[in-house]
Amino acid sequence: MNTRWPRIILLIHWVTALAVAGMFASGVWMVDLTYYSDWYKTAPHWHKSAGLILLALTLARIVFRLVCTRPAAHGNRLEKRASKAGHLFLYALLLSMFTSGYLISTADGRAIDVFNWFAVPALGELIENQEDIAGDVHFYLAWTLIVTASLHAIAALKHHFFNKDDTLKQMLRLR
């Protein structure tokens, strides 16, 4: 059993944490932009592009998690089960967020340009009112993801300050 997380998993974890916080903040900010704002087209372009890059990182992270050894989990049996369930839920939320974002962005049949480097093709409108339905789903998933990620961070702090174990140190590579 490995005593440390591989650096690539730690890097993707922290990039994901920062990106999710930034994407959430930008999403909340973007809904109030007006057509006459200088950011009206730029902000969604960056948001979609960052989301698709984060999708690629998340898929890579899932693959790395499946093939890399991991350090032993800390805590009692209930905490370990909750940790596993929480991580699976976070991955499910992320993948659902990417899917709903894609469905919002491509309902009109246009591809998504990722930072003008390449385009991800659209499937078009698969269901009636897809953009609105996917938008509602995306909104509630975003809030659920932020709350769940916050609980995840609180759990890490609990392990560090109350359990006095190495969970947080492992994620900061301080051990």
C-alpha cells in the first residue's frame, strides 16, 4: 500500500478544487450579465472552455484513481464508507455538471470552441426545451456540488484538527 498520493492526482485534485470554485463564481456572475456588457460573450466562452478542460482532467483523474495505488484511508469504518460514497458522489456531480453544461451550450446545434484551440461538436437539441431544462439541472447541480465540496473540505479539516491524522497532510503532500 502506498503511503502517498501520486503527484498527478494531487495536482488534478487541487486544480479541480480551484476550478470548481471559480466556475461556480463565474456562473453566478454570468447570469446577471446583460447583452450590452463587454463580458456577455467572453465570459460564457471562457466558462465553457474551462468546463471542457476540467472534464478532460476529471476523466484523467478517474483513470489515474483506478490504476494508481493509494494511501490507506483514515478514520473508523463509517468514516471510510462515507468518504468512499462522498468521493463517488463528487465524481457523479462533476460528470453530471459537464453533461448538463454541454446540453445547454449545444442545444442550438453549434459546437463549443475551447479557447479557440479546437471545437467540440454539438449533438443539437435532443429534447424539447433542452437548453432550459439542462440550465435548471446545471443550476441545482452547481449548488449541490459546492455544498458537497464544502462538506468534503470540512471533513478534511475535521480529520486534521480533531482526529489528528494525516488525511489533509497527504493531500498537501506534507507527510
